[in-house]
Amino acid sequence: MSKTLLEMVITLLIGGTILVGGITAHAEDIIKSARSAANGANLHQLQTALALYYSDNSAYPAVSGGDALAGALTSAGYIQPSESFDSSPFDYKAKGSGQDYTLSVKP
């Protein structure tokens, strides 16, 4: 009888390990999806702030990189500083004497 009980305990341990592994993998997918959604929303907000900046200044900020862009837009008052906003995933570069720009999410 003890052998059967031992087999059941081992089976439950193996099953629990597999279940926990599946939950962990699913949680990573959820976090990745949430991060992607947040980056999409932040990208849209940066594009809106850039349009307002251009409207007021007739040029886009002459900086390179997501952090530099966030700093320029924050200091000019087009976006508010926020602990939840992470500008590091973004790549920005002004082109053509500030008449155009590229803005993307880094892979």
C-alpha cells in the first residue's frame, strides 16, 4: 500500500510541476502582450505630441532617441513626466532640418 501512495505523491508532484510551468509560460505571454499594448498607446501619444510641437514650432525636435525625445517634449510642456512611461523602447530621429521624423518601437 505504501508503494501505491508513494506513486500517487510522485504523480501529483510531477503534475503540479507541469501545471506551474504552464502558468508561468502563460504569465510571460500576458506580460509581453501588455507591454506591447502599452508601447502602442505610448507611440500614439508621442505622435500626437510631435504634431502639436510641429504646429507650434514649424519643426520637429532636433534630437535622436526615445529618451531624448521624451525629454524634449516634457521640457517643452507637450507631455507630462510619468513614472509609468518608459521611453527607452522608442527610436526617434528628426529628418530634413526638422521637417520630418521617424518614430518606431525597437524590436
